[in-house]
Amino acid sequence: MSQISFADAEYAGKKKKTRREVFLDEMEQVVPWKALLAVIEPFYPEAGRGRRPYALATMLRIHLMQNWFSLSDPRMEEDLYEIASLRSFAGLSLNQPIPDESTILNFRHLLEANDLADDIFATVNRYLTKQGLILKQGSIVDATIIAAPSSTKNVSGQRDPQMMQTKKGNQWHFGMKAHIGVDADSGLTHTVATSAANEHDVEHVADLLHGKEKQVWADSGYLGAPARVDDPTIEWHIAARPSQIAKLSDGKAKDKAKEQEHSKASIRAKVEHPFRVVKRQFGYVKVRYRGLVKNTAQIVTLFALSNLWMARKKLMAMMGQVRPKTA
């Protein structure tokens, strides 16, 4: 075992855990590390005559921290030097070489080139399904806009051609959309798709169903969805437009319609939870890269990680673990 640095030794002796440390402790317990490493290992370079590659486990942990804390490659490298909790989670020490930003970039490119984000997402969901947390009896579908830089002050002198403009309410947005299908029981994401922001939500509804649903819930943007899905056995619960309810005469019929809409909305609310985790917990409010392919890989990874974060308490309870405390 290599000798740890003075900074790492001082960190190991402190008495209080920060919220970041509690978060990493929880993720250490709930991430299916062996299964994820098995997905990537066939594509990871082996040690040869050149420089020995960093341990795959280290690079995977760095990649996940980048997504959890919304860090660029240069910022990830700097934080590994500055923040002891990140080094500890990655299994690194200041007495050892720290991966530079190019190494971190190359690992992400390795995942992108081999479409491993989809495999990571599928692996996480198989793990959660095995634990009985994704039941697949019903689905909720929805989409959210992810903003992209609209500035043309870049090398090419133009906006990203794969990002588009759309109007929501009275406001214009430039970027892409993340479409998700969520398990109606657990609220965990089972399917992810992406598109330019100007594509209508209902165009991707068939891509968001896993095929075993008995019921599907959606907002009024998905009116007409049943005609786009070749499955007459599905029971659809699509929200009516507010104008449709407003046209009804006051009375029992209108009160019943409002009650039905409230019931639909109470179930549909679960689809907002993964969006909140990705945007607020992980800080992903704007695309980091150019083009749909790279951004899709990151979005798919983020929803895999959001599933683990949302299910962490149940997973830890199954393991008999107690949630770490900050003090």
C-alpha cells in the first residue's frame, strides 16, 4: 500500500462529514459498481508498452462525479487536486499521479464511441428491476427543454445546427428536448430519448414506452398519442386542455371533469421528479457539448444516476445500511 500524503491523512482524521461526503457515501453503497465495470471493461485499453492506463474503477468514478457535480474536464482535474473527498472517492492520493483533463476527456470519448451510456442506463435499470423497484405496469411520459448557448461567438461563428428554437407559452427557447418514460409506481425513468427543441412531444411517445404498459399518463401535449402507438390494450390518461374544461357549463359535469383532471395530475406529478434531480440536484440546466450525440450520452447517464439517487434510501434499507449524517 502506498503512503498517503499529509493532506489526505489530515482529511481522514476529521470528525464531521460535509453534504458532499454524505452524498458520495450513499452513492458508494447504491451504485452497482461490478456490473458497470463489466460493461466498460471490454472496451478499456489494457496496459502495454506505452503509459499504463489508470484503473478503470478510478476513471468510472471520476466520470460519475463529473455528472453528479456538473464539472467540465479542466474543473474535474482541478477539483481532484483541491478536494480530498473527490480524491478519496476516486481512490487517488496526492502522492500518486492524478488524471489530467485530456485523460478524463478520452475516457468520455471512449464511452461515446461505443454507445456505452445506453448500456450503463440499461445496467442500472436491470439492477433496480431485480430489486423490485421498477414494476413496469404503467408509464408516465413527458419532455423538458434543455437550453443551449444561442451565441455565435465561437470558432464556427454559428449556433449549434442540431439545436432548434421553440416557443413555450410566450417565451422562446433554443436547445434540445429530453423525453422520458417513467414507471408510474416508483417514478423511476425506464426510457430516455432526445430531439431538437422544435419537435413536438407527441412525435416521440412510441419511443418512450417499453411495451408492457397497461396504462399511460401524459399531459395535454400528448393528445393524439393513442393513434401513434400500435397497442389497443393500453388505457390512456391524457390531460385535457384547460380551455376544454373552461367551456363546460358549471355543474356536476364540470366538477367531475375537474376531479378527473386532478386525479390524472396527481399521478403525472411523478414524472417531474427525475427532471428535478437532473436539473437541480445535479445542476444540468444547459447542454455542455455541441451536437445531439454527445449531449444525449450525457443525458442518458444523468437519468441513470437520477434513478440511483431517487432509489437510494430503499436500496440502503435493503442492504441494512443507515444513511450517513453530516454531524
